[in-house]
Amino acid sequence: MNLFKTIIRRLLLWVNVALAAGLLFSAYAQYIRPNKFWPAGFAGFAFPFLLALCAGFLVLWLFYKGKKRYYIFISLGAILLSMKAILQSWAFHPFHSSPAPSELNFTVMSFNCSMFGMRDYQDNPALRLKMYEMLQDERPDILCMQEFYSNDDPTKLHNFDSVRIRGEYPHHYFSKDFTRWDTWHFGTALFSRYPIVSAQTIALQGGAETENMIRADVVIGGDTVRILNAHLKSYQFNQSDYSSLGAVNSGDLKQGRGVAGKMKATFRIRAMQADIVASEVARSPYPVIVTGDFNAIPVSNTYRTIRGDMKDAFLECGFGFGRTFASLAPTLRIDYILPDKRIHVKDFRINRRFRYEHFPITATLNLRD
């Protein structure tokens, strides 16, 4: 019996050591460029789960009946050394309340509208109308959209005019990064109640059908703010790819290797795109607000590169993991609003009333308070 207990205890010990090592690697892989060492790109996805397992072992050793309770320091040490990654992943404002209305405040929404629900060039009227209704209800002062689609054909959907008119946005910009059949336009879009004094697209160099970043200078209460609206390279998974992520048979495992290959190639492209965004932030003569779908989690080199010393609106006022992507894991926060450190964050909301592919996020900001 004593031999059996010893074997079990040692097995648990080595499992705990392996999990602690995995947690540390996933926490610090964000400092490694994935175009230099591609496994670093995968590591962050496991971070929330490794953290939970290490916390479970911490509790196990705490209540362990024996003289080996000092094993608790394996998990405790790994968790403490991972604290920065924890603070990037989890927001700690459970009792935050919305601010009182103020003329000094303005709202910014970032929303990957996924072409308003269009699939295989077929409209989804019910989902599209829900998106229109949500935008009318929220009425953000500045609306930054990714995967935007509009059609100049009078028999098709002119989403650009629909959003502009419904939201009463006098100022706007649409990148029109690629076009199909002369009238089907795709790209990023920006709508504003404040004057846009300058706007242009910045190429993100991600290959065919890459959405360019919008750089727009907006005048808010006499102050100029630079808005960067970006959609970084996605994995471009199809339905079979999503299915293979839960693969168990050999055929699916082969498909799973194909998924991993897509991810490896995407890590490299996004690393380059993150550098482009960061360089735009660095050269801006005005306070900057970066918005968009980064397709990258907070514990990633992409997020770290772009954020730099800027604020993360969710971490300033949110609570929990802040999931913004509806599929796969419940921890996926890949959509962001990153204000300049000179800008005050008053509120942050994630709109989950409907199951969009990406949930719209809104920050209430202030330049002078």
C-alpha cells in the first residue's frame, strides 16, 4: 500500500512539474517572435487551461495529508512568475459601473461584422438586420468595422450607405481593399460623428485579399486623435478545419496537421503586420487609438508588439477573460480597443445579445478628464 501511494504521489509530482513548466512557457512565449520559433505562436492558447490545472494542483497539495505539502510551491511559483500574463488575460473590475454622461466622453466601437453574415456570397437577412439594430441601439461616436462588405449594384446590399444613414454618420471612410464583379467591395470601414481631417489606407502586406489598415485623424473637441483600424491575418479556417480541432481518428489527425500548417504560416505574416501597426503608433504626432481584430490572444507576441505601453480598454474596466470570438474556446479575446496612455478609459462593454461570429466591443473614452 505504501509503495502504491508513493508511485501515485511521484506521478502527481511529475505531472505538476510538467504543467508548471508548460505554464511558464505559455506565459513567456509572447517574448519570442513566432517567425523565428513557430511553436511560440501556439503556446499562448494553452495558458488559461494550464493556469487552471496548476491552480488545481496547488489546492491538491495544500490539503495533502503528508509531509510533502511543500510541493505547493511548484504551482505557486509558476503562477507568481506568470502574473504578468495573468494580468494581460484577465480583467479585475467586477463592480465597475458605467460613468455618468459627460460632454467630454466619446465612444469607440470595434466590430468585425463578418460581411454582415454573408456566406458563399449569400445574404443572411435576419443576422444583417440584427446587426443594423444593434448599431442603432449602441450609436457609437466612432465606429470601426472589419470584414466590411458593401455592394454598388442597386439590386444588392449597399451596407455602407445603410450604416452611414442609420447611424447618422456625416464622416466616413471605406478602404475597398478588393472587389468582385465590379460592384462587390470588401475591406475595413470607419464611421464618425467627428470630423475626419485625413484618412488613408496602410498596406498590411498579407497577400491576396488582405484588408488594409485605415489610418484616420479625427478632431474631437478641438483635439486631434489618430485612429488605426486593422484586421490582421486570420487563419482562414473552413468548417472541416474547425471540426478537426477536436479530431480523434487518424484521418482527422491528418487534417489537423493541415490546420497546424495554416497556423504556422499565419503566425509569420501576423508578426510582420504587428510591426507595421506598431510603427504607425510610434510615428503618430497625435494620441492614438488602435482598434480591430488582431486574430491574436493577449498572451501573444502580436498583442505585445502592438500594445507596447498603450492601455487596453478591456483590462481598464472589464472583468473576466473578455471573450470576443463566439466559436471554439470560451477564453478567446482577439478584438481590441487600445487607447494611448494619455487617453482616459471610462467604460468598456462587450455586446453579447446575439451570437455574432465576433462580439462588438465599445469603450467610453475621455481626452481631458
